[in-house]
Amino acid sequence: LSPDPFAVSAADANCSGVISIGDAIEIARYDAGLISAFCTGGGGPIGSGDVWFVPDNIMIGVGASYSDEIHMSVGGDKLGGYNIKITYDPAVLSVDKSKGDNGVEAGSDGFVAAVNAENAGTLRVSGFDVTGKGPGADLHVLTIHWTAVSLGATPLSFDVANMFNESSARCSTVTSADGYRTVVVDGPGLDITPPSAFGLISPVGGVMMFDNTPTLIWEESSDADSGLDHYEIFIDDANVDNVGAQTTEHTTSELPDGSHSWYIKAVDGAG
């Protein structure tokens, strides 16, 4: 990786020698995609691996939402500003614009100035902080919120430009190898809701019985998401048998004399 060949000052974007409205125009042209990137090479290139996603791998279900964190390493510097372009397949993922600023929030060590999520497949985020954040080798700069819209897999990658310190002195155009990974959307939406609560009918607690093969009876449970799959029967904390979802009673094998405990576990289609 190397600095942009048309290196300019990160603050004095049009190289006029003063900070002016022209600099704002140049920055706007970059954010609109009308020019490539502008950077100073004074601090040398920011190497691959200085920007990365957390977590490393993602596998989710259709309709599920999740969040990505973008982390940056600035070493002994402070992070003063950045421009990031993130690309993805809009047929598989969409930015959840209901959260944060068009789907983007500042991380615990970061800041956000502008977000452009209007073009499906591309998310542009920029930030500037006159005092800077850091220094540090692992700054949580951004959190991005996504929703899985269909089955498939999408590369999720970013280009980083204008990564500079609070003095606008260090900047480079970076495409980080660690800023590329695949998000896999597989199967139905994630079922995180357990089956409905239900009660045990018979035998009741503390009852004295003279039958070593009692019949256990319980109320019916249900599950609105992936559906009820089966019941697991536990006697003295051991799973002694499983029965189908339509069954609400079970006769035990012969039990030894003495006290025993029992309970039933309802299991849905998600396991």
C-alpha cells in the first residue's frame, strides 16, 4: 500500500495554502464520489490491518439484525478524522437506518460527522474531531447496524481514505485486507424465544404413591416461532426419555423405592 499519488494536505484539501471554502468543496466532491481520494503522505501509509471488523465472522438468519464494529489502530497518534466507504450486496443485507444516524453510531472511542446510506450497496461515513481520539492500537470507532433481507452471502469490505491525526498531519488511502469478510445469511430468522411456560399436573409434589411405574402428566406448551418439537422427561435430574410434541403424559419404567423428583423440558424446532 502507498499514499495517493496526488497527495495534498488533509486540512488544506485544494493545496491553496489556506483553509477555505474550496477545501470544503474538495471534501464534498470526494464524499460524492466525484474524485478518488486526497491524502498527505507525510506520515507514511497506514498499513493493512490498521482497520478491521469486529466480530470476524457472521452467520445469521433472514430477518435478523446484527451490528458490526469498525476498529482502528493509530499507534502513538490520535485519530482526528477519516472517510470510509463500505460496500455490500443490497440483495442480502440492508443498513438499518432506524438506529443511530442512518444506521451508524460512534463507537466508544470514535466520532461520526456525516453518513450517506442513500445508495444501496454503498455506505459512506466520515468523521472529524479537532481534539482527536486515542492514541491506541485498538480504537472502537464505529458501530454499523444491519438487517439480513434474503438468503445468500455478501462480501463486506471497506476502503479507508483521509485517516489522519488531530493535526491533519498523517493520512493515507487504505484498502485493508483485514477489512474484507463474508456475511452469510442462512435459513429462517433466528428463534431466540423459548416455548411457552406450562405446569406439571400429576403426580404433585410430596404425594405418597404405591405405584413404582407412575404416569407423569403435564400441561401443553407451544412455540409460535419454529414450533414445538418434543418434550424431554427428567427423573432425578436424568433425561430418561423423549416424547413427541403432541404427547402430554408418559408412564415411567419401574422406579426403586424412595423419593424421586421429575420435570419436563419443552424443546422447539430451534433446539
